[in-house]
Amino acid sequence: MPFTDFVAALKDNPYFGAGFGLVGIGTALALARKGAQFGMIAFRRHCMITLEVPSKDKSYQWLLSWISHHAKHTQHLSVETSYLQHESGRISTKFDFVPSPGNHFIWYKRKWIRIERNREKQMIDLHTGTPWESVTFTAVGTKRDIFFSILQEARELALRQQEGKTVMYTAMGAEWRLFGFPRRRRPLSSVVLEEGVSEKIVQDVKDFIDNPKWYSERGIPYRRGYLLYGPPGCGKSSFITALAGELEYSICLMSLSDSSLSDDRLNHLLSVAPQQSIILLEDVDAAFVSRDLAKQNPTAYQGMGRLTFSGLLNALDGVASTEARIVFMTTNHIDRLDPALVRPGRVDLKQYVGHCSRWQLAQMFLRFYPEQPLAAAEEFADAARAFSDKLSAAQVQGHFMMHKTDPEGAIHNISSVSV
């Protein structure tokens, strides 16, 4: 049979024609599906913009809070419990609903934005035990302005929530984490130091903050160190907390006695400390003592953990130390500190904060009893000094708390203060 006749016979066969038609339809559908996939890929690549934010990024919590304010109609939620401190000091529980892991859509600035919150169930943060997360924003267009707008709004929202409060951080692993809830800013006037001391330190810190160019022009490292020393309970830590509120700075608490703290970790933590923060090293004498004292007790100089004394010195002003940094150290025993730790460059200003003077006692009295005349305050100061010249601010404050509404009782019962 000639080949042309064979082809004609197949053409007239209804079974062959149906099979050929099905193959053609399947091929066409497959090509259409592939074309749609390539088209979608090309569209997403050239006509859509995506922003991914991992949970480790500092803006992640800001964005979750921003999403919770805009995704009002989503029905798939996760709860985040926080604590709110009122003006009276009372703490109440606050529940915030945020979109749960999955896909969500919001309408923002005349655009639909797809928000995908991912949670890795197989990976956790070893420091907190929480799963790794990320949130991805996808919008139509090629301009990044919409994401800058979202990030800016999220930041402003977070700042409004922390307005009037001092944020505390503590070192956890290789990063800084929020310590408790933001606290109401403490007025600087609520901490009464010796006359002129508070003003001197505040002015020095503000001069440092306002003059970075002065340091760079003279080749001086842009960092400042302070040491407050004196008996316990005299207001060292309270003043630093109030100073942070005055400057609208946060406080980064660090314990040099942490057994897990090493030289490298200390350097890293100082380099990644939040902007506009005061790094507070309390009771530095508890971690290291003077090398002269160490000769009498060799084990005392080894430190409490893996941190070495040379590592601490290098972190404060070594080649790898960071700039634009304010460090406050406190101690009850300055005589136990090694001279190398408190030399200029590591400690630029040393200030003694001691027992209450007559002027301090009178000022504290007027602060607790503002309706009383100056004569009553001076009478209290004279009675307190006659009783003891080594009263701390904490002791005097405790005495006032026992006589909240009785200034006369505070004057005549000063001998009841335990010394």
C-alpha cells in the first residue's frame, strides 16, 4: 500500500482522529500552563516588589504591631500578651491580636499588599526557645517607597507606644533583648545628689552627644566613660536611670560576673548595642579587683567567668572598640579597682556619690513635702545630721515613706532610722 494511501486511511479512522485530538488538547494545555507559569514568574520579577523581614531584625516586632493595626478584618489570629504600666504605676495585662502564620491581604495607600508570615517549625532560637519567623510583604509595582512608608509608620507607632518611657535591655546570648516592660521615665529632679553634681554630669553628657565633629576633627575616639562610686544606697543607679529619661535614651544592663561572658562576646555586645543607649556596668569591683590586691589572693583576679581583665580593657578603648558610645560604671569600693580600668580614656569622669549632706537632706524634705516652708526643711536637715552624718538617700527616702503625710513626724522621729 502506497504511503499516501496509508496516511489517508489513518485520517479517515475515527479512533486515530480522536486520539490525535486528545494529544493536541493535552499539549496545548501543557503549553498554556507552562506559559502561565513563565508569565507569572516574569510578572512577579518585573512588575512586583517583595520585602522579607526575618524575626531577628529589630524592625520585626514593629511590623507585627503595624500589621495588627491594619489587618482588622482577618479571622486568623495569634495573641501576644504584654504589660502596660499606667501613670499611677499600676500594671495591667494587655492582649494584642496579630495575624497568624499564613497569607493575609490588606489595603494600604490604594494598593493591595499580600503579607505572608512564615514560621519554621524545625528551627528555633536557642536563646529564647521561640521558632524562627519571617514576614514577607508583596505589592504590585517596582518602587520601594511603599515599603519605606510602612517601615517609617511602624517605627513611629513603636515610638508612640514607648513615649515617656525608658526601655531596658539585657544581654542574652549575642544580642540585646528587652528586659521587662518599658518603665515610666524618672524625672531627674527626683534624684537629689550633692549640690551641682547632677548638673555637672548632665552637662558633660550633653556636650559629648552634641559635639561628635569636635572629636573627629581632633582624632579623638568618640566615646565617653563615667564612674560613679560611693556607699550603697546613695543614688548612683537611680541617677543613671533618671539621666536616661532626661536624654530619652535606653539602658543596656550588663553583668561582668556572667559566667558565660567572654572577651569576644563582650566586644560583640558593645558593638551591637542599640542606638541612643547608655551601657551600664554595675558593681565592676565584683568582677575584677586591683592587681595589687590580687597578689594577696591570686584567685580573686581570675574573674567570675571567661572574661579576662585585658579583654575588658580592650573592649572599653581598644582598637576594636566601637564609637558613639556612653558607658557608666558603678562601684561601692573604688579602692578595689585596678588603676588601668579607671584611667582617662576608659573613665573620663569620676564622681563620688556619698551620704546625704545637709543641703541634700533639706532638698529631699522639700520634694516629699512641697507645701512645707524652707525653715522646716532646714530643721529636718539639722536633726538628721545631728543624729548621723552617714545617712544614705535610700534610708532617708524609706523614712519619708513611713511618714507620707506627717512632716512633723518625719522631723521628730529621725532617730528611728536604722543605721
